[in-house]
Amino acid sequence: MKNDIIFLALALITGALIPIQAATNAEFSKSIGNPFITGLMVFIVGLIGMILFLLISRISFPMRQQLASAPVHGYLGGIIVATYVVMITVLVPRIGVGTAIGLIVTGQIICAVTIDHFGLFNVAVRSISLTRIVGMLLMIAGVYLVMKK
């Protein structure tokens, strides 16, 4: 249970970083005038950070065969994250951090429940239930309340 609390806290902290990224991306984009260049800069800084982390931690890089045998959909993460970075940069100045993040998280919950229900991408099946449906509806209601002026 103690380890679970640590992981739950890490998830909460990581989630708190997302609206910070949204706001800082929007500000950066406003100063340079282009959300795509902002996205590129975010990824360049992230790449440098990951390379430094791997070098410092001395984590061994997988063999070429391992990378080639990985499922193709595993590489979609880069495209998905790039889409997120650009879209959050475009959305925040127009609809606000709270609304943008609320809608994004709601979309994540709905998609996550769908992935769980059908066991997509080889995840363990966790069937949809009334409780999960109510949770999704509460997310939608929560976003509506956040959006309401």
C-alpha cells in the first residue's frame, strides 16, 4: 500500500505539470509567433534532457533488433505527443487552461475506458461498468462546470 501511495502521488504531480506545460507553451508561442516552432523547441529540449538522463543513469540502449521488432503502434506516441503539444499551445489562448485541460482529460478518460473495455494494444481487459459510465458522465459535467462563466 505504501508503494501505491507513492505512485498515486507521482501520478498527481505529473498531472499537475500538464497545465503548467500548457500555459508555458502558449506563452512561448505568443512570444515567437508560431505553435509549430514551439512544439519543435519543446521536443528539442526534451530530447536533450532524455539524452542527458540516459547518459547519467547509464541505462543501456536496446539493440536494433529489439527496436525493429517493437509493435508499430508503439511508435505512434511521438506523433500523439507532438499533436498534443501543438494543440494545447493553440487551444489555451483561445479557450483557457482549465477548459482545454478539462476537455483533454475527459477525452483521455473516455478513450482509456474504451481501450480497457476492448483490451486494445494488449492491455488487460477491464469491462465497462455502470460505475465507469457514471465516472465519464461526471467528467463531462465537471468540464461543463469549469467552462461555465
